[in-house]
Amino acid sequence: DTGVSQDPRHKITKRGQNVTFRCDPISEHNRLYWYRQTLGQGPEFLTYFQNEAQLEKSRLLSDRFSAERPKGSFSTLEIQRTEQGDSAMYLCASSLGVRNEQYFGPGTRLTVT
Amino acid sequence: AQKVTQAQTEISVVEKEDVTLDCVYETRDTTYYLFWYKQPPSGELVFLIRRNSFDEQNEISGRYSWNFQKSTSSFNFTITASQVVDSAVYFCALSEAVTGKLIFGQGTTLQVKP
């Protein structure tokens, strides 16, 4: 069984450009979470899905951010009109139900220049 | 509001020393889960342990042990006979029982010197 995968691992973009990240969870996991981690801080929750339904979005997630999980499989996180403050590591995690541990992917490091 | 505090920002020990990482949490929920994750220099978060709020039994796994005390809202992590490979950032986290979303502490950077 493969773990959680994320693509790309690194992304450098210019301010104002749009970027999209992909997360492939562990295959039988019905819950998928997105977090953002900046240097020296713990990860912060952004949003989560149960199957294909997006159930909660953090107030950290401005209107420029959108996430989808079509068919309850992989998920994408899109950031429109990127700003320098969006530079961070974007982490995806999946779990089998709410009571179980979340397994994290390697993350996508975004640098906005 | 829910909160996790890891007061120790950095700890440095010499190999074979025992080290304890502190974690204090705040929540109004009666059902919740506590976790420890390890983030080595490679960056990927590695799950170490999960405890639910109704199970205060301490747990030992090899050189790792965890002490959960609801009375003091603490979930401390001890590494016995530390090794250089234990060098990493360690995060304590609290999850809501309904959503499962994790609230992380700021992390403790552990450096184990040979």
C-alpha cells in the first residue's frame, strides 16, 4: 500500500499567477485534510473532505483558495492570484474515519516571488 | 478555543540521554484525541501515537513512552537512550472528535549530538 502522495513537490511562481496542487490519499481513506505550514510553525488546518463533500473551510482560506475532491478520490488545491504571503508548505493528510490517525504526504513547497 | 502548547522550542541532548518533550492542551470537548508526530529534516510528518480522552493508560513502544494526564491536561513524550536519528521536530496535536481536524503545537526541535 502506498502512502499519501502530493504533486508537485516544489513550485516556484510569480506573484499574481495561479497554482494548483494535487493530493492522492491512501486508497481506502474517506477523509482528506489540507494544512499549511510556515517556517518554524506547526501545520494549520485549511479544509477537509469526507468522501467528495467539503465539510469545513478555515477562516485562513481566503476566496482565492479553492479545493475539490471529485469522486472522493484525489484532491486539488488551487490558489488564484498568488501573493508572497502564500509561500509555505502545503500538506495533505488522509485518514479512515474521524477517530483514526492522519497520514501525511511529503508536502508541496510553494515559493511566490 | 482549543489550543496546544509546547513550551520547549529547542532541546539539545547528548546521545544516550533520556529526554522528555512537554505538551499541554486546552479543550472544552469531553471526547478528543491526542497525537504526536515527528518531522525529520526530510520534512514529512510521521505519525507516532494516538490516544483518546478516555484512555489515560501510559504507553511504551520501544524507546518511546507517553504519559497522558487529564488532571493536568498534559500529554508528555519521553525518549529513552536517545539516538542521533531521533533528531527532528516533534509536534503534539489535538483533534476535534467531530471533524478530526488537528490543532498542532508549535513543535519542539530535538537535537541529539553524538
